[in-house]
Amino acid sequence: MTPRKVAIKKKAPTEENLFRIPRGMHDILPADQVWWERIDKTARELADFYNFQRIETPILEQVSLFERTVGGDTDIVQKEMYTLKTKGGDFLALRPEGTAPVMRAYLDHGLGSLGQPQKFFYQGPFFRHENPQAGRFRQFYQIGFEIIGGVNDPIYDAQVILIFDRLLKGLKIKNTILKVNSIGCKICRPNYKRQLANYYKRYEKDLCNNCLRRLKVNPLRLLDCKNQNCQPFKEKAPNLFDKICTSCGRHLRAVLEYLDELEIVYELDNTLVRGLDYYSQTVFEFYATDSNIGALPGGGRYDYLAEFLGSKATAAVGGATGVERLIEVMKTQEVKWPSRTPRKVFLVHVGDLAKKKSLKIVEELRSAGIPVGEALGKESVKAQLKQADKQGSVLAIIFGQKEIFEESVIIRDLRTGLQESVILSKMVFEIQKRLKERPVENK
């Protein structure tokens, strides 16, 4: 008998399955939190050790802040910023980067009147309408370290680089390379930009559209082009090291000497310029040589940024790193972290009355600093004990109607099967004692 074909009707879209996460955004699920928590912990410890203070700036800033500092002709301002106009007429942007807002806060709150330099540490979400790819999202998270104020001292350039080197090492990221360059100052850079523009004009008809625009508005950023067709021109471009002034050359040498003292391996890269207009003198980027994800930590000196915002020249250096990129590299390199410490104590309730009183027992254990697992939504004792086993618990606290009447609990050693009834007032003491003891096998 030939089976009858049954037409399968496709379900019409429902409100439930219409909603998907916006393109370029991403959820951070519980399974991934171990990576985020490790990065957060490592960064905070470094910030504390090197005396960087936490600073938080708003997610929304004036659009003009980034037009003046990042550069009106950059891809960030031209193509990537999320902007909005408020009912009050303010033109705002979701912050695309962290350095300009930190400098704005430094000037806005008169932090220059405090002891100098001021060292800042921040982490949080940023937004750019980029093409999503591995480790790159439209909402992404960065960790940044900034040193603002005082004098233009190469030791601070080296210290910022040191912190990011230690961050990568603390996260067990291997096979990294540090690239360093100097892009000069407002005295020596204009001459180099003219020579660079004259060189590129020979190849004008072969340049990509971005480079054609950069040639007219900011020739230095020609060296930042990632288009494969433009790479041969970049490789033969005039050498920036030959054009920087004596002061900038001396500054770069001092930075490199500090790195040598710290035994931080680096490569000089005369094509490294970074993508933002506020940089001057030292710029740097770290890469993982076994990954094509792009730069990890990166940054540099930005002594003119305060001037862009209408203040006086202020010495400043800093950098930032994308958290998602760090995680992508750690996963690629199969970095292993210890799993979370299991909750060694698990509360098992028996019956509705015990369930009602269970939260009070949980709170008593929390107050004593004893992490406790539970499955209060399950009624079966067997199911609860199975959950305790999954969590790696070693003790079960069994609480039923009899125990309520006797004001006691049963403590069962899940390793040996031995159990004992103890009065409620001594529960914490007995649990602590058993957690310290080595288990005795039940023969």
C-alpha cells in the first residue's frame, strides 16, 4: 500500500518567532560568563595595582565631541556612528570610543586641578555601525586605560603598553606581537603628509575610493588602508621614521628603551598610524600572530586632544582593547580556565511546608558565607538529589516536616552516604566542620 502524502502546512509567523536580536548585536549567555568574568577580574586587578581609578561616562555624548576629536573625515564619524536628535534639539551619538569622553569628563569637572597625572580605567559598551564579523559587533565592549595631565613623559607611554602586555599575559593569550610607531607632532607631521600625498598622487587612478578621499582630506590615513589592492603602494611609501623631528625621535627612543628594560618584545612599523585624528607621537597595537581578527589592545599619545575641545594642550596617553576580540582569540587558542567552584552544600526540601521555610535556611547559610544550591521548583527528593550530584555538591541538607517539628535538619554526606540529624541552631557549625573534614568511606 502506497503511503498517503500529507501536505505539511508551514506555520505562519507568530509574534514570538518574529523577534530576533538586531544584526551586529549579541547576547552574552551564562555559558560565556566565565570569559567575561576572567577578563573583568584581570583588568580590575591591574587597574588597582597601577593606581588607575574607575571612571564612567554616559553612553550618549554630543555628536560634535567625536567630530572634533576622532575626525570629521574618519569612517567612525562618516559611516559608523549611531546618532539621534532629542526632543529638546540635542544632536547626540551612542559613544563609538572611550578616550574622547574621558578627556571631556577630565576637562568638564576640572580634574586638572588635582594631583597630576590622573590615571583612569573604564569598561563598558560602545557602538559602531560596522560590518559584523568574528570578534567585531555593532555593540561591543572595551576596556581602557588613560593617563591625562602632568608632563609628556615617555615613561607613561611605556606604562600603558606594559599594562596591556600584562593583561594579555594574565589572560594566557600567546603568540602576540607588539607594533610601535611614532606619527610625529604638529611641527614635523605636516611636511611628511605633503610628501606622502605627492607620492600617492602617482597612483591616484589605482587607489580605492576610501584612499581617494583620504588623499584629499587626511593623507596620513592612507597608511591605515586595509584594501589589498592598496598594500603595494603602502609598502613603498616614504618612511615616517626619516621625517619626524628631533624631539619626536628622542621621545620614541626613550619609549623603546623603557620597553627594552621591561623585556617587552616589539616591532617598529612605520605604516602604523591608528584610525583616529587625535593621536600624536607614540602609537601602538598588539596582534595575535595565529589570528586574523585584527588589533587587540591599541592606543597611543594624544597631547592635542584637549586643544581640540577648546582647552590648553594637555599631556595624555592611553589605549583600549575590545573584550569580544580577546574572547575570540582565547577560544581559538583554547585557553582553559578552572570551572566555577561547585556549591558544596545543597538544600533538599520534603513537602510544601518545608518548601515555604527553605528560603530562610538558604539565607542563614548565605549569612554564614556558605554557598548553597537548591532546586526549589522540584518536588521529588530523587530529582533534587540528582541536581545536587550534577552541581558537584558534597553535602545535602534535608529538611522535611519532621525536621520542622524538631527544629533540626539532616546532613547527608553525598560522598559516603552517612547522614546525621543536627539541631537547627548548630547547622552552620556542623556544615563548616564537615566541609573541612576528609570523608570517611562507609564500609
